[in-house]
Amino acid sequence: MSQQFKYLFTPLKIGSITVRNRIFQASHNKVYGDYGDNICLASEKDAYYQAERAKGGAGLLVLDDQMVHPTSTGGRFRHQAGFEKAQVPRYRRIADMVHQNGGAIFAQVGHHGIVSNGEQIDDYHEVWAPSAVPNLAGITYGKVPKAMEVSEIQEVLKGFALTASHVKEGGMDGVEIHAGHGYLLNQFMSPLTNKRNDGYGGSPEKRMRFVLEVIEAVRGAVGKDYTVGIRISADEFCPGGLVLEETKKIAKILEETNKLDFIDVSGGTPWCVTGIVTIFPMSIPPGLYLHLAAGIKEVVQSIPVFCIGPRITDPVMAEQILANGQADMVGMVRALICDPELPNKAREGRLDDIRRCMGCCQGCSQKQHSNLPVGCVQTPATGREKRLGIGTLKPAEKSKKVVIIGGGPAGLKAAEISARQGHKVVLFEREPELGGQVRLAAKTPTREEFGEVIRYLSYQVKRLGVDIKPGVEANLDTVRAEKPDAVIVATGIKAAPYTAWSHTQRLEQSIPGADGKNVVSGWDVLNEKAQAGQKVVVLDDEGHQRGISVAQWLADKGKEVHLVTHHPTIGMRIYHGSDPYFRKRLAEKGIKVTVNAEIKEIAGNAAIFKDTATGAEKRIEGVDTVVWMLCEKPDDDLYFKLKGQFPDVRRIGDCVAPRFVEYAIWEGEDVGRAL
């Protein structure tokens, strides 16, 4: 074991169990469940996912939030129905697979209250809450929830007990009661959402009544020797909501029940001032909630205190948290989505070998919020552990000579996977540095962590002995000289000629003036192959991060920047949790934004647009440079020259069609395994 981790890899007793180290995978919904008959149940995919993280060395895993009552099922994320008896054998499958790999697993149990939306898989249901206070995040479709009657409170109370008994019967090692993140128990405790004047509201003590009854009911259902804990939001970050000093008092009361074995500390609600809870983008520094766990640990002494990030991705940081006494257990979610083997690698001192989460949210949170299965931009195996996980990549029956053209993420991933199978790999990259578009994206403000894609893949291919030829542009002769058995073309995109899609006419068209000297590619600007003048118009129809990032990069260089898109708003395809941050930065940097505008012509120093809704003309005068980020084309000329010249020629990434980095890495993995 690495000597630098004095605390992280020591065991911890939590109630009736002892976990092997202080890293836990916090609960998170993955949208992996089996859906049907108005319920969602844990799937085989859930089992393989959890087993992979146990195999990778995590001490403790916490299963997705299990719903305790039908009024909390449904919604965007299709949370699993813990109150259903049919869930028990599915818990058993997950627990058995985790235990076989040396890990422990709890299940989180909860009710969403007003964070539900009144929909199940097929039917509708009432939305229950302490009071008729609307979901300030706007998720509740029914405008306002129903204030629960006492009989309904008792019904949900029984649901907590029933679900906890199912969890225990299913072989799980413990239960975590969800009383944070604006869910029902949090709603009862908070003066912001509890406006009752009966025995369940009014004073702080009465607002806590339901939570204490739930703890009593759960403990009664599972017995005194079974591990039970609770998750809380130590600060709601919302005017009128709970703050840390109040929650310290709550935590002390929870500890003094003597019925809990741990307190898991997070923060925020869906309606907090940031607009998000725990899933923060790369522009936010890691460990934003550590002060909350530290504050609770000041008053809670007899049971362990868990902390959850957000964005704790570095085992060195986790070690420091423990050394500082801020928490007894450190939670990671996206870090283990990205690299399930992070704990084992850290324990063995292989820190450079860790594939670090970069906080892009594209493969995980953005998918989840679209009700799609959670994955990872960097890790194709996420959610596909059964066929792509640890131990599934086998040595090739016959070693081949593989030539890969292009050192961006697609080419690098193909090189890594090919080399891991024992093939001899030669990689051509025409630029002096590896990385392609990702290397350029990492130069822009708040996107520096995107460089992790290239750091990790470059480290792997060099370690695996790939013959890298930087600054060499491949052609038919250079490829033929290598005598390859297979050729993989990953040459990316080309920006010229500067055409644009007419989104009103649904056709590609040449733009008058787009061939002028004052029109340059966004990638050439970032690569410093082209210079921008003082007043710049950035054209971006992608709806994602690239145009916004280039605009910020130029503004930081003192340019007057105008960002223009045909979309009705900027950043339409960006994870919603990033929205308040990039909009704030654009405003602070003085970047002007024009939406619903389709480029029509560039006439000297004027950029002329058509309003996509009205057809009216819009003009921006005095423009020195137009930065073109429209209608990118695959750079596939070399592919077609090589095709037919060698027995096996394939293309991947943007050379197939311009898309996002997750597609490039996926295709690199896929083609590497197919050789």
C-alpha cells in the first residue's frame, strides 16, 4: 500500500459492519432500472455497475434512492420502487455481487415529496408534501402539491419501514434514510416548505417530528443490530431555508436518538440559489461542501460523519479531508463513474494511472436529466460493465501491425485499446502535440480540466509502447511504408469551405463574403494560426460549449465579442447545472449575445443576419473578424485515398461526422476491440 495514505485505506466500523477503507460511492440515480407495470425495479445492469466499483476497491457503495411509496415513483428519473416485494431478489443479486468483490453496500430510502411530478410509468398520482408550497425548481407539473393529511403521513411512515425491511431481506448491509436535497423529510424539517400548524409543523421541534418517527420506524423494522444512517443537507442555500448553524442542532438531536450509525452530509436543494444540488460542473472548485461536513462533525462525536463533495476526485484530497478531521468517510460519485479502479490505483501508488473525472457532466448528469442511462465521456464501460468492464479486454489471438492516423481522443483511445490487446501500434499526428480539438478546448476559460482526456490517454499509449510520430502528416506512402495489417483513420474535421446550414430552409448554403480574409475558424484562433481583430463576431450554431468557450477566450484577450446563434437561447445542449455559471461569466466579460439569428452575408465589416422567427434583417457593424464555428466537415480525404489500398481500413471520430468527444472515445474503444 502507498505510504502517502495514512488514513484513506484504514477500516471503519459503521454500526454492525466494518468497511475496508474510507472511500464510499454515494447514492445516485443511473436510470438503469427495469421499467413496467407502473414500477421500476433494479436491473442486472445495476448489479454489474455496483460490482465493478466494489471490484475497483471502494469500501462502501450506496444504492440509488429507493422509493418508499407510490406517490414518489415516476418522474424524469424513474426511481426504483423499494416498497415492492419484487425488489428483494434484485437487491440480493446486487448485494451478492458486491460482497463477492469485497465491498459493502447500503440502500438509500426516501420519498421525493414535491420533487416528484405526479407521473408514474403509465398512471398519474397525487404529489404529497408537508404544505401546499410549490416546487420552486419548477419540476412539479401540478403547480402545487397536496398538503399531506396525518393519515397520509402515517402511510408514508409505514412505507419507510416496509422498504427498509426489503433492503435487509435482500442482503444489503445497511439503510441510509434520505432527509436531504429537498426531498420529503427535508421538506418537513425546513421552514421554507413546512407551513403546517399541527403536530408536524410550527416550531423546529415539531418540524423534526416526522423525521424522528421515520428513524424509529426504520429501526423497528430492521432491528438494533442492523446499520442505519441518514443523509442531510446541512445548508439549503436558499433564503428562508435551513442553514448550517440550525442543522448542527438537528444533527445533535439525530445523534442523541441512539438509533443512527452515521450521518451523511451534503447540501443544497433543487431550488437553492445555485439552481443545483450536488452535480457541479468543471468550473466549480472541488470540495465545495466540505465546510458543511466539518461543521456537523464538530457537534457529532459518537458516530461517523460522511462527506460528499461535490467534485472530490483526487485521493490525495480525500486523504487530507480525513487527516484534517473534516469527515470520517469520503464520498465520490463521478470519480468512480469515470474510474471504478481509483481506490485500487491509489492504494497501489499508481496515481498517474487514475482516469480522473473532469466535471464535464456530458455523459453522466446530462444523460440522467434527459432520462437516459448514465455513462461517462471518458469511460465507455460505464453502464456496460458486463461486456466492457474490468477483465473483459483479452489479448488478441494474433498480434497485428496497426497504423492510426490522428492523435485526438478517437485515435488515442484506439491506440490504447489496440496496444492493450498486444497489437503493435504506430500513431501519426500532424500537429506537434497530441490532443486534437480537446487540446484546444482545454485552453479556454473554465475548460482546462478537459485536458484530462488527453493527459490520461497520452500517458497510457506511451506506457504501452505505442510508436508515436508527432508533427508527421500521414499519406499513402508513409502508411504503406509501415506495412500495416489495419489502418484506423481519425483525422477529425476541416473547417473550410465556410458554408452554413439554413435552419429555416433546411439546406446548406454558401455565404457571400465567407471567403474573406476577416473570416477565420475558431480552431485556428485557439491554435493561434489565425489572429482576431478587436471587434469579433463568433458564429456558433452548435448549442453546446465550444462557441461560448471561444467567446470567453477572446474576451479575456481584451476583444469586444458578440456571440451569435440561430438557437432561441445559448447553450441549449449544455447540462443545465452549468447554465447559471456560463451566463454569469458571459455577462461579467461583457460578451453580447444575439439569438434567433442566421448568418446571411458578410459584407466587408458588416455581419448580416436573418431573424429565424420573423425574417427581419439584423446587422452588426464595424466587425474586424468573424470567427466561424458553423457547418464543420469531416476531414475524410485521406480515408478515401487509403481505402482499398490495405486489407482493413476504418475511420472513427469526427472523420466519420463531427460530433462530441464521447463519440470519439467510444468509437476508439469499439474499433480497438474489433481488431
